[in-house]
Amino acid sequence: MKISTKRKVGFAVSVLLWSLLITWINAWWFLFVNIILIDIFLTRFFDWSLKKYRISNTFKNVIEWITLLLIAALVSVGIKVLFVEAYKIPTPSMEKSLLAGDFIFVSKLAYGPKLPNTPLSIPFFPNQLETGQKTYSEKISMPYKRLHGFSSVKRNDVIVFSFPEGDTMVLQYPGQNYYSLVRQYGREYIHDNFNLLTHPVDRRENYIKRCIGLPGDTVVIKDGIVSVNRDEFEFMQTQKFKYYLTTTGEPLSNPILDTLKILKNEFTYNPANSLHVIYLTIAQAEYVSTVDEVRSLKRFVEPVLSFHNQEIFPHDERYKWTSDLFGPLMVPARGQTIELSRSNLPFYERIIRNYEENELIYTDSTMHINEKEMTSYTFKMDYYFVMGDNRHNSADSRYWGFVPEDHLLGKAVMIWLSIEPGESFFKGLRKERIFRRIK
């Protein structure tokens, strides 16, 4: 049987691409598909067409359409898992670097694609319906596996990750952090009075923040200024902070607000002392400070209070930290060993118990990990410390701690569309942001 050049080329390309993919994902048993490709392109031992079956043309068309749809779905899911995924920015926590209503591309290749822990799911559906019904099954649960990527996480990267404290949800309060509710009302009260839903790592809500601390770094925040390994983290012009602004007697004028692109409902004003509480970027603050009608401008710094702010990590009354006065805090690295003590346990207890799945029992004098008395601990994964660019309007590592490496999804690389929330497509389209690279 003579084999055409076209079929030979098709066979060579198909086998090469499939073999490269299988090598990349390290799933060698899928190589058996090459045997099918050999028969399709070369030997033709089996008839892969529908000609031998006596079925109507209509039924053949239906089968062809179903096949095309299945292939399209598989390709879409493959691209989403292995290469790139689109996300929408829902909140202003990254303003003004990223705005609510921005649609972004996230590269899975940057740090290596993370394979699903729960592969059985309904494609393109949210992880749960409004009724609380899950759209995935945990009957098959895969261990953490990440493929090779082009690079590793770098300081200042904008990263997308699964929310570390999203493992448990209160169905009656889907927008509330379960652990925050437990701190306020007690675990027993929450468990007795509400319905709870748990999610594996790959089925939790996705967050986007800027990486501030890498594994092994020490992070300190003093008066809102971040230092990493004693080097100050430079402010970016697009970063946003809360400011106290006073004028000479009237609210900020419309021309000033138009220049700042700030609406009147985006700040508060007290006529008794002409005080504005307003959120400004570094660039906006520099401009405002030169305006004649502005008498003073002061960046807000959250003070240390006499009582403990239980929402600030590590949620321990011995550490009266705030969002602007925080640390020092060491970010754990894989293979790093620390001496365990009652003073540093609040920082790493969740890592030992939840993220690295150990049994931890401790008293005032001893600590037992997996029924063995331990005085030290060696971390199994890398961790990251992240913050939002809108520093006074962001729930980040200052509130819930570290991002484990197995929660990392990818690097935000580009804005491909941007629409003002609440506006129609054409009226709200922000053309200047389309195809803008994320810095």
C-alpha cells in the first residue's frame, strides 16, 4: 500500500507534538495513542471512518458535530490548564495598576502549569452553584503536580493564586471569610448554626496580588513603607493609599476632581474642618500637593492600638500589628529548618497543619508533630508574601498569611479588555487599557 507524502507528514507532526506533550506532563501511559496514530495515518488496519456503518447522513452529521464540540472543549480546557487563562478583575484591591472591570490573560507557562487536583468537573461552570451544589467531584483526587515553566516567581510579579483561606465557606455568607467569622463568633457557634462547604485547593476562589516577599525573605512594614531584607520596596506611581486632605474651606473643585478622575462619591468630606478622606495614587498625591486650594495632605498610617486587631495576621494578641506597622516576618522556603517555639508558632502553625498536612499538638512545654516530639520543623514547600497595590483597601498576606506554592496559578501578563463596571460595553469601554502589559 502506497502512503502519500501528506499522510507521512501528518503522522510525523502528530506523533512529535503528542510525544512532546506527554513528556512535558510526565504521563507516559498516554503514549499508547501513538499506536492509534500509526494506524490512522499509515497501516489503516482499522476503518476509522463511518462508511462501513449503514447510518443516515443526518446521523453522520450529528456524530461529526458532537465530535467537533468534544474536540473544541478538550482543546479549550487544555489551553486553560496548560497555557493561558482569562480572568476578570472584580475588586479595586490592585488599583490603579489593575482596575475593576479589567479582563486579563494569566500565563500558566510562566511558573509551570499546575495540574488539577480534582479533574472530574463540569467544564466552564463555577465551582459551585447558588444552591451550594458543587460542580466537581472529589472521587478522584490527584496529588500536587506542577509542570516545568519558563521561570520562577520574582519579587514584584503580579500573581494569581487560589485563596489560601478559601478551604471552608459559610453558605449563608458566601462573601465572608470563614476564619474571620470564627474569630468573631467562635468555631462552635458557626458550626452549630450555619451550613459549611469545603473546597480543595484547585476549587477555591482566585485572588490576584503583587508578590512582595519570596521564600526566605524577611518582610517588615513601618509607617506603611515595606522593607524586604532591609531594603525599602519602592513606591510605584500607580499605587493607591488612603489620605487625609484639607482644603482652604471648600470641597475639592470639579476641575481638580476631573483631573484626578475621581467622582464625588469616592471620598468623604467633613465641612466642619474641610477634611477629605480620599484614596489617591502616588502620582495623584504629587499633583494634589501642588494645588493652591489644598492646605495639607497626609498619607494615612494605621496606628498600633491598645487592643489587639484580631483580623491582622498572625491573629495572636502577642503581636499587635496593623496593616501599616507589621513584622518582621520570615517567609518560609522549601527545605528551610526553623526552631519551633511558642513565640513563632502562630506564624507557621497553619502551614504545618493545613498546607503540609501534619498533626500538630502542643502544650506550654512540648510540641508533637505526627506523634513525635519536635523542637524544629523543615518546610516542604515554598511560600510567598503578597500585597495589593491599593494598600488600604486590600485583603492580603497582612490579613491571612502566606501563599503556598501549590496554590500558585500563574502570572498576570496582559489586559486584553477593560469595561467600566455598571456601564454598557460601548459606553464603558476603556480603550486606552486594551492590550496593555501588566507591570
